[in-house]
Amino acid sequence: MTTNISPLETAGNAKPKRVRGIALVAAALLLVGGGGAFAYWSTTGQGTGSAANAAANGTLVLTATFDPGLAPGNSVPVTFTAQNAGTSTLHLGTITSVVTTSNALCLASDFTISPVTFDTTLKGKTPGVVTLSPTGLLSFADTANNQDACKSAVVTLTLSSN
């Protein structure tokens, strides 16, 4: 025998089950963290940080150029250039030159060049070579001694700066 159930009878049973189901889902979300509540402790803090500076500030590459063919009693202008391949900005004060020759009988003391002051800075990673101003002046003294040993001798300027 079959029992007929009217739609009104089933509607009355569905509502409490539906409310119970929604309540269970809401409780599960709260337990899993869906409620968004949190707690914290307030505190203070302290610490330090440090790093060593560069061990050196870098160096400039200095060069000097002058025309060949210097003869006793004459002088030639000397052009100086500098290049800073490092990352630090470097200051160039004065360039001092020490003269040497390729022939020991050609006296380096017969040649003079005064220190040249630039008082300039070259930024790190300076692209290319920078020509400095002013120029220096290399002089070859005309002495009473025979200076034939200086013919074709190579004159070298060793540069230093501060």
C-alpha cells in the first residue's frame, strides 16, 4: 500500500533541516578561520646592522703625452689624462712627475717639469679618458756638458698624485 504525502507535510520537515545545515556550515567556517578574528601581543624591539666600508677608495690611471724631438734648451707642453674605472668619486689634487731616460748617460737631472695642480674630482665609472687642464711643461736644460747621450733617448715621466 502506498501512502500519499502532501507537499505541505514535506515543507514543514525541510525547514528545520535547512536551518540546521546552515548553522553547521557557519560553525565549520568559524572553526576553520573564516571568522577573521585574531589576537596579538604588543612588544618592542631593538637590533643593529653593519657592513664594512671599502678597504680602498680606488686609483686613477694617469698618463702624460708630449711631442718627441726635445732638444737641449727647448721645452714641450705635457698633456695629462686620467681615468677612474672604480665606483668611488676620486679627487685629483696635484700631479708630480719623475723623469727617467732610456740611456744612463743621458742625465735625467737635465730635464725638469714642475708639479701641476688640477684640484678636480672624477666620478666613479668615468666613461673613457678625461683630458686634464692645465698642461705641464717639460724642459731640457742646455748645459755646458756634452749631451749627445740624450740623442734618441726615450724620456719617461712617472706620475703620482695626491
